[in-house]
Amino acid sequence: MIEPTELEVVAVPSGAPADLEIVPMRRRHLRGVLRIEVQSYPKPWTYGLYLSELALGGLRCYLVARSRGEVVGYGGAMYIGPDAHVTTLATAPEFHRRGIGGRVLLGLARAAVAHGAENLTLEVRVTNEAAIALYRRFGFAPAGVRKNYYAEVNEDALVMWANDIHAEEYAARLDRLGAELDPTGTAVPDGPVPAGPGSSGEEAR
């Protein structure tokens, strides 16, 4: 469930920090994630909820964007059958409109393809034009409206889907977006991104 302020960003890579990296979320990142969470959502997720999500292993994928060792953005998706549902996507307020949300979404899309998902879906406020424009670039199209989905702010949600993400056409779309958003390859998982206990004893998000 992507909520009201999830993306006050436009996918313009020129303003992104030069050292930006997209990595699997781990437990050590949660303090930074929660700092952004409480600034982004009227009903923020808790530390415990994030830990429970991380414990679900291959059923989830969570990524963080880091600059100078600090978390500046993050996103997550859940896998249900052939679908990957983007559940959260947020950027630190001081990094809005610097293309970070696009980089994280690119990583989530590539991870979903690597996982074997066939479709991507998400919800977004019907008034969040910047986010909707970004999602359209990723091939998402409106599929319906959920009334008062964001009850805390009394707003409807636009349900969007990107279908056939395993097809060559979608791979070409991601390649084009990668060239625009991520020319250095920081958001390119080479395989399924882990989301569970890691070999180091930490939990990947």
C-alpha cells in the first residue's frame, strides 16, 4: 500500500547524489528507514512490522537507497503468485525530486523480473500526479479506483498494473529507463534479491 507522500519525486537522475547506491535492505538500515517513514506516511509502519516483513524471505523484496552511508530512500514489494505488489516507496524529504524514487522502483522491477513475476501492481493517491507520471514510465496503467483507500487523508487510490513484465518488450523498457535513471548500474540486481535472514546473521529487507 503506497500511501500519500510516497513519491513527491520526478525521475530525473541528474540531481541524484553521485554516490547513490541501491542495496537490499537489512536490519541495520531500519533506523534510517523509520526516520523517513514517519515523515512520509500518516500511519507509519513500525520497527516490528518491518522485521516481520524481512523474515518472510523470498516472499518479499526490500531495497534501500544510500548516500554517504545514510538511507535516503527505500521501497518494497511482496510476491503473490505471478504478481509483484509494490507496497511502499518513499524518499527522504530533503532528497525529493532528485530521481531516487525512480532508482528504487527500477531495482524493484528488475528484482521482480528476476523472481519470475509476470505483473507489477501498486496503489497511488489519485491526486499524486508526479508519482502517477513516474509509474506510467514504468509501464503501469490505471485499472480501477479504490474509494477512500487512504482513509487517514480521505483520498481514493488509483490501482495501476504493469503486465507481462517477463516479456522482451518490458525488458527493453527497463533497459531504456536504466540508461536514463541509472547509467552507473546501481539499481541492477543480477538475480532475486533476498528478503530474510542473511548469512551474516543480519536480516535482509
